[in-house]
Amino acid sequence: MRCPRCVQGIHRSAAQCPHCGFALSDLNEIYGADEVSLKRLTDVAGALRLRERRKLEHELDLFQLSFPQLFFSIYYGALEDRTNIRQFGLWLLNHAAYEDLEISRPNDGGVLLLVDLNTKVASITFGYLLDPYLSEEDTFNVLAKAHPHLLQGNYLKATLIIIKQLSRILRKKSRQANRHPELINAMTSQDSGTSRELKRIRPNRSLEDGSNLSGNKLSQQKKGSVE
């Protein structure tokens, strides 16, 4: 993963960044240490109409049907000028307590799309169970496809693109993992207890083809952002 402060590469299990000294506890000093009650779709900035909210909630349901171990969540906010969106996304997924998710979907398997309406900047943060399936390059490319719509204020269209593109990547990577499980084993050999879970993250076959897919404590995440 990359440090959300200096953006240098660090090991996911590192207690702090060896380059700048960043630690997750630093974010608690900024944003607090308590849990934050959220829903999968949280629109504190009023970006969506009611009909658009219902459309996105339906897409989030489809995502969960397709990937039973995962979930996709969205946060539309109007962040303060000095807020670092990468750091805030990392903190938020760590502290989020989702009201509309069952316990069987921990934040370790979550994807958080954070959109700042003030700057038209978006960031994706995801739990460590997705490390073998997503890279920062993947999330950057996904965000880049939606960026023109964000600039136009078309948040529904941008979000649908992001969920659809991310689902496509996950389906492709999960098929590769099924064909070459040794790759997953190699990537998780240093992470005790996670390999068995990771190998089970694959799409439901009944929804794998022809579906319009789009869209609890987390120790580490990776993220990508587009400005």
C-alpha cells in the first residue's frame, strides 16, 4: 500500500510509515477515535435526488449479490479545505459502523467511494481482503473514467461508471484466481488466516454474465484518487 500522507510505498502490516512516520493513530487525533454510524449510501452533501438514491441503492444490492463477501459504500460530502481526502477515506472505512450491513460483511472486504463536492475530487479506499484483486492503478483508472462526469456535477452517472468498472475488474481477477490459486496463496503467504477467505471472493455465477453490476474494523487499506 501507499502511505496516505507521503504516498510512498509501505508494507500493509507496518505500524507506521518508515518515510514520514505516519500512523493510523494520527488520524484519530484529527477526526476522533469513535465509530461513525453510516449507511452504504451516505449523502450528507445532498448530491442526489430521491430517485437517484434509489437507483444507487439497487446497484449496491446487485454488487453484494454478485460478491457475497464484499460490499460497496458511497459517501458524498463537502469536505473542509484542509481535509486530505485519502487520509479521511482511510479513517472513515476504519471507523464506519454500517447500519444496513450484516456482520458477515466486515469492513475488511469493503470498498468506500468518497466524493468531495467542493473540489469534485473522488477517492477509493478498500479493505485488505481485496489486496490480491485490486491495485492502486486499477482504482486510479476507474476514477479517471468517471472524472469528466464528476466535473459536470453528474454524480449518479460518475458513481455508476465507477461501480460497473470496479465490478468488471473484480470479476476478471476472481476468474484468474480460480484458474491460478497459487498466485493468491503467494500473495497472502505472509498474512496468516486470510488466504482461505481470499480464495472465496469470487462472483456468483448466476450474476457473472450480462449483469449491470455497480455498486467491521479495518486494519489497512489501499486507495486511489483523481483530482
